[in-house]
Amino acid sequence: MTGSTVILNITHPKDPHLLKKSAWFSEQPGITILSREKKHSEPRAGQLYPTLHITRKGVFLEAGENRIKFHPNMAILRAIQLLRGEPDRFLKAVDLQEGDTFLDATLGLGTDALMAAFRVGARGRVIGIEHSAILAALVQDGLTTLAQGNYPKADNPDKIRAWLALSDAAQHIHVQWGDHQELLAQSLTSSIDVVYFDPMFRHTRDKSDSIRPLHQVSNPQALTQETVAEAFRVARKRVILKERKGSQEFARLGFFIEDGGKYSHVDYGMIRKEGAGD
């Protein structure tokens, strides 16, 4: 797992709300906060430390020319489609039911975790494991803000319903900073209904503006067979891997590719537990 050292910038340093939020970030495990005076004096591997900006309009991480900020991104559009009764490839692959437990072992910005929480409902449980300490904190802060009802105003009835649904879903996601293999090894056998891996941002594409900034703070290591074996032990129903279409990772790790998504650039692979009652 990756600890994070960041420069702190509070845009309004006398604002009690911003001071409280900055104190919360400084208390999160794995995060080291430096003053702005050290921004140009302590390079890391030839680069400056990223800057954590805490503003009245939100929190974001500035890493070089890139900005990383929690935002439901495509989740709002997907929620609208689900409320209209339209299908979602991710939810079809994971096949979650209301009340299920779901483990997203490569959380990233948490979009799929939000969709999982949307599906499992208040009786279900969603856990997100993130290897980067600062990314885990950014997502937890964003989910907390969303759960408190702080989201963009909308006039469209479908969008209002979707934001309300996502705000409710955000309340049921628990973010953990750590190494997913270590945390899986500590989990009880058959204690999670579905375990999910989406390590795609290891192979960032230049044209992917939403994913490219994650490359600077995410875990670059490939998924291991040992991790998949632990996931299989922990899962009660299935283990799912999301990868680029044509990826050799499915075969290397023993996943069967699900049919569907002919025009999509991604596929979902599955390892199903024999006798799983889904």
C-alpha cells in the first residue's frame, strides 16, 4: 500500500469548516501533510509533492498538470438509466442482489462502488479497498459529502431522483486504505458475496482525461494469482475482473469472459463459486 505526502493549501485559512476538513485529512492513516513552504524545497523522485487543495467549492489534489477530484462521474448517468429500467453491464456482471455484501478491491474514484451500493440497498454492505492513502481519503471525503446531500442542483426530475439515490448509496460504502491481498487474507472464508477487481487505470490511455491523473497516485502493480486465490476463498458467489477487451489478464488469472458488450472497449471476467446460490 502507498502512503502519501502532500502539500496542504487551505484557500480560506480562517474558515472553521475548511480547518476542520484539513484536520480530518491530516488524521487519516498513511497521509503526511507538509506546509506550503516546503512545496519547492523537498522534491520526491525529481518531482514536487502533490498539493491537496481544500476550498469552499470542494477538495482536489493537484499533481503536476493534473487534478484529481471525487465526482460520481458516469454514476449519475448510470443511475438515471437504472431508474428508467435500463440495464448496466457492471451490475449484470456482478449480479448483486438487495442485501448482498460487495468488495471493490481496487476502489479508484469509487464509481462502481456507488453503483453496487445503489443495487444492494440499505440492508447491503459495500467495502472499497484503495492502495493509495490520499486517494482513499479523497473518495471517503467525497462520499461523506454526497451522503450529506451536497450535490449539484438539478431541475430534471430524473436527475433529481438519481442524485437522491446516489446520496443514499454513498452512506453504505466503507473505504479502507490498504493492500487488497493483505486485507483479503485477513477476511473470513465466504464472508463476501462478490469480490471485484478493476485494475484498468494501471494502463492509462492518453485520451482518457478522467483516468489519466490517477496514474500518478494509483498502484501500478499487476493483479497476482495469489490475490485472486484469496478473493475466491473470501467470495461466496463470484469474483469479477474488469479489463480491456482482448486483455491476456483474463486467461493468465483464470477468468471466464462473460458475453456481451460487443461495442465496448472493456470486458468482464468471472470466476463463479460452485454451488453458489445466485
